[in-house]
Amino acid sequence: MNQQSPQTSPDLADSSTSASPEPDNSGVRFPPPLIYFAAILIGAVIDRLVPIRVLPAGLTGWLGGALVLLALILAGLSFREFGKVKATIRPDHPVSALVTTGPFRYSRNPLYLVLSTLQVGIGIWMNSVWVVAFLVPVLVWVRWRVIALEERYLVRKFGQDYLDYQAKVRRWL
């Protein structure tokens, strides 16, 4: 087998320089909120067909409501930080600034925490094991099909600044 390193192969060197540059976005194609919404909807439909109740009815309303309220407050605080630097929240658009203030001091992904907390809150409010259970595949998808792409893009875009931020602040909590 004849292998050549990129430095010694003119064909490989030419192909790497002639390739189109990577797009100025994370490459995430499907909006994460829609995945969470679909999981909630699927869980709710299954719940109508096969209801499983595990919490006392008196607990579901206030606990679910408190989690939804917490998610909305965290969303507002996170959106405010994006607004301060006029950055987009859309993963399919170019990022103009690295947001490291507000909730982003504690989590690199507070908006995914918002969506996850919202799904758990709605599931508890509905007393639906299915809505809560469908969070598991959503989290796997978000971690590997969204966050992984976003992190690669942010390293490419901000270099050492993002690596330093990544070293200081946890991905979730």
C-alpha cells in the first residue's frame, strides 16, 4: 500500500486549497426547538393512547408550572445576553460574538437547558411519563447532532477564546 503524506502529495495539497471554504455557520440544519416540540407532541399522543401516571395529581400542576416558569426566566436572561451583543440564536447563521455573560457564565448551552427544562416541566404538568421519557433521545440528538457541530464551529470561529471559555464553563451545568 502506497501512502503519501499531504506535504509530499501535490494532488492532495491542490485538492485542499481548491476546496470551497467551510460555511460561516455551525452546519446545524434542523432547528433544535422543533425537535423538542416534536418530542413533546409525540409523547403527548402516546400518553393519550397509553397513559402512565407516576406523580400525585396535587404535585403536577405546581411543580410542572414552576419548571416552565424557571425555563421562561432562563430563556429571557439568555436572550437578553444575545441582544446585548446583537448576536443571533440561530445555529444556521454566522455568529458575530462569543456570549460568555449572564447564564452563559454557568453553562455553554443555557438555551438547550431551557428547552430541556421546559419539556420536563410540560411532562410533569401533564403527568406524562412519555413526554419526560422522550427527552432522552432528544438530549442524545442535541448533544451529538447540534452541540458537537456548534462547538467545532465556535473553535474555528473564535479559536483560543472559545477553547478558554470551554475549559472554564461546563457544557450543561
